[in-house]
Amino acid sequence: AQKITQTQPGMFVQEKEAVTLDCTYDTSDQSYGLFWYKQPSSGEMIFLIYQGSYDEQNATEGRYSLNFQKARKSANLVISASQLGDSAMYFCAMRGSRSGYSTLTFGKGTMLLVSP
Amino acid sequence: KAGVTQTPRYLIKTRGQQVTLSCSPISGHRSVSWYQQTPGQGLQFLFEYFSETQRNKGNFPGRFSGRQFSNSRSEMNVSTLELGDSALYLCASSLVPGEAKNIQYFGAGTRLSVL
């Protein structure tokens, strides 16, 4: 079975500062993908960034980067230069080869609040 | 390019009724997945469809069912509604299933309230 753990229920950051959202995962799959999604109060889940288990370099997408430490089973999201619009719920998710890459398993999420 | 479209956005039903939710995937996407989101259980996988066939199913009772049409649009149905079915139902689409890097893009969801 796969499991995603997000230990920070809430995070506060000031505008323009960087913030790291923690994510650890547990899986026996050799091949898997890790994802981060953002969910504003409107409800829509917005894809942010993807990291494959065999990718040697950390993924980056604009202000988002994923700090992937495979041996520690950690996939932290780093947001540089926070903006007010970054205030939202953030979910870490994964899917692996045993489910045929079918099922996304989500963590409980971290609520990020960005203040002016 | 239009995103994933879910209709309706909001629904209010009473216990015992049934409900049908609709999802139109991104153009060209052939795989559709459904998830239920509740404050207590978080996000849970319901099912995945590809080429009009259910490819995978989560741990939900048989009251939850779905289908996919030849144009990749999908519907999910919940019969004999219970109070615990109140949730945000999210639909996600991707090009094809079966690859780790396949990004699932989500719709805005249908918020179902059962009274």
C-alpha cells in the first residue's frame, strides 16, 4: 500500500519569502510518480509539479521546485518568492506501478497562508 | 483549450435519492478518474475509465457507479444517497493511463450535499 504524509497542517509565510512544504511517502513500488497540487477555496485542484522516481534531477516549474530525496522518501515542495495568490491548500500525491499508475494517493494537505 | 468541465457545480439531494454527475475531459484526453473529497477522509479514489472500460475501482460500495462514453465524457452515479455521501466530487482527465508521468488535470468539482 502507498501512503503520503504531510506533517504540517498549516504554514504562514510573508509575501516574497520562500516556503517549504513537507511530504514523505511510503511505497514498495520501484517505479512511481510524485505530484503536487494546489487547491484554492474554489475547489479546483491545480497541478503544480511532477517528479519521477528515476529522475536524477529535481523538478522545477517556475517558482515551484521539488526537493526529491529518494533514500529518505521525501518530496518537499519549495515555493520561492511567495505571492498572496499562493494562499491555498497544497496536496502531495503519488501513484505507482502496482496500481498500473492508475490511482493517485493523496496526503491530508497543508494550508498555506501568505500575508502582505 | 478548455479544461475539465464538471456539471453541475452544486447539488442538494435528500437521503434515498440518486444523483448523476457529469465530466467532460480536456479535448484529446481519453482517461477519466473520479475522486471523492471529504473533511474526514480526505481525497479518495473512486474509479478510472479508459476507452469506455472501467480500469480500476476504489474501495466504495456498489451504490457508486460510473461509465464512460465513446467521446470520453464520463458520468458517475450514486444511488440511495446517504448523509455521508456529502462531499466534493472531483473528476480528472489525462491523455492515456498506465504511465507514472501522466498528469491528471482536475475539474472544479461538484459539491453534493445530502440532507
